[in-house]
Amino acid sequence: MAHHHTSSILVIGYGNTLRSDDGVGPAIAQAVAEWQHPQIHTIICHQLTPELADPIAAASLVIFVDAIAHTEDSTPQTLLRSLTLNSPPSSAQTVPDITPDVTPDWVAHRCHPVTLLSLAQWLYHHTPTAWLIAVPAVSFAMGCEFSDTAIHEMQTALMMIETIINHSGLLDDNSSNSCTCYTTSQDVSNVVLNTAKDAALTPC
């Protein structure tokens, strides 16, 4: 199957926006969309599905953003790791549930990031550079408000995304297209707080 990939960058934020902190992935993707950069595209979804293999294969860089349950016996920390088709099972010790199990995933119509990379390679013979960012979540109660922990770690995630993109070498040399989304940590804080406020105001 022919497929032409581009130098585009894709950020996929997934999670349940009706379950408090579980919606951090979509919220972060929404914040990235507001950068309105012509080379950066975003997808917001409830869960990862096989259909996403198509836009993934068309990109040169994909960043997955999801929530990860935080336990009280550790300090909240946003996790970042590179994803490859050969990611070992031991990687689950850092970010749980990323090791693919293709058949059960497809039956349940949900996929792990590595499963989608494998599918993109199988269907389109292209696997983009991929990263997974896991943001600590402390509340999964019904609702649209984020915890203080999630809001704080969303700032870290956005800074990670900006750093990955700016070091990818994929952005056009045209200065008007450079990714200078934030200049200070306060800029990030303002975006995160506004995104959190919008989520709280959106009817569930």
C-alpha cells in the first residue's frame, strides 16, 4: 500500500475528558493546537484505535500524550521515553502498558502506541520517530476539573513537547515557522491554567 510521509509533526492526546485528570492528554493536545504552527498537527481522542496508523505513517515525528495513575508513595513526575518497534517488555517498568499485544487490542478496538507504530510499518512501510509522555493523574472521578498535580505536570509535558520539536530538525528554516511557542515558564503556566479553566467551564 503506497503512502507518502511528510515532515509533519503529530501530537496525539488521548484519554477520557469526563474523568478529571484522565483528560490531561486531550487538554495538552488542545494547547499544542493553539500554537497554530503549519507543520504541527494534533489529534484528540478517547483512546488509541487502529485507524490512527494512517496519520501516524504520514508523519515524521509522533508524540503520544496520556495520563498515568500516580501513587502516593512517590513524587509526581511526568515520564518521557522514546518508542521503537523493539521496545522491550522491561520498558513497562517506566511507563506501564506500552508493550503491544496486537490481537486483544484490535478486538477491543484500542491500541497501545507501539502497536500503532507496528501497524504503520506493516501497512505503509514507515515508522516515524515516536515519543510517549505520561502525565501523573491523581483523580479519575467523574468531572472536568484537573487536580493541582495534573495542572503542574501539564506544564512539564508542554515544555517536553516544545523541546522535542525544536530538536527534531523537522521545522522549516523560515523564521516565521519556527517553534517559539513559549519563552518563559510563566507562558506555559498561563496556557495550562487557561486550558484547565476552559475544561472546567465545558459542560460534561
